[in-house]
Amino acid sequence: MLSKQEYVALSEFRSQLARFLRFSESAARAAGVTPKQYLILLHIRGVEGRDWATVGELAVRLQSTPNGAVALMHIPAHRVQGFQCIVNADSGGNVNRIPTSS
């Protein structure tokens, strides 16, 4: 059982999180991408030491399937500068570059 102070802190945290998510979703739409597409772009840039991500990495970060992550990649390139492609490494170690839509 949580204490009253823990409930207060948890309530405040959830309120601030909801406010941040609403702001992020509005900013994404204003930039011409969906909130999920924004998350893909964020996670690509957020990979340590490189500016690309595998489809599997994106699926994990999005709590999605690889097919679901690929479906979100159809982002017109003119809307997203600096995101040229996403790399998909298959189980055999073959690397395929999946270009963003133009």
C-alpha cells in the first residue's frame, strides 16, 4: 500500500507526464508528422553513438512489432531533414537500407 505522500507524488508525476505528451503530440502534428512518426525520429536520433537505428531497436523502443515500426517509416523526406534512411539488419547479418518516402 502506498502512503498519502506517495500517491500525491505519483499523481503529480502522471499529470506532468500527460502534459508533456500532449505538448509533444501537438508539436509533432504542427511539424507535419504523426506522434508515432515523431517517436521513430526521436528514437533514431537517440541511439548512442550513431544516427540510425535497426528496425528491431525501433520496435523495442516503440513497444511494437518490427512490421509495425516499418509501417510508420513512410514519412515524406521533405518534412524530415537529416533522416535519410533506417537500417534493417536481418537475422543473417545482412543490412538493408530502407529510404524514407520522398
